[in-house]
Amino acid sequence: MPTKTYTFETPPHYSLFATCHAHGWKYLAPFNWDVDRQELSFAALAGTQAVDLVCSQHKRQIRALITSRRSLSKQSANGLAASIRRALDLNRETTPLFADER
């Protein structure tokens, strides 16, 4: 089965662990949180094709390993990347939450 890895830069102060636990994903199918590996796995659609994802955080990057039954078209891959960013809340600017108010 074809696999592909996407890497996404995270906003400052982003935590995959905190995001998954704050949203309660570890309790909802099709999400699964692996405590030992600190990975979030889930299924998603890439166009009309179901794919499996395993996401992990490494410093300021999220790595998403995608496994599919057949190769993804460029359009499906681009749509999937946007879906991952949205699902993991990677577009949210969090810096103002940690700003020093004087």
C-alpha cells in the first residue's frame, strides 16, 4: 500500500497532546491516541478514497504518515493536507494567548 509523509510547521506553543486531549478525540471513533508513542491515528477521506493517518509531534512539526490503497491524485493530496491542518487546528494563531499584558 502506498504511504506518504506530510510535515506541517506548528504555531508557537502548539501541543498535539493538549489539542487531542482538550477536544476529547481520544474518546471518539475513529480517533485513537497511543499513549506510549504519543501518536494520534484516524481515518480520513482524500477525495473519494479512505486513508489512514498517524500523526506525531516533533518539536515544532507535525508529521502525518498517510497510508492509502492506491496513490493519491495531486488534488486529493492537497485536499487531504488542508483537512489535516484544519482537523489538528494548525492554522490557529495562539501567540496572543501567551502575550505579556502590561
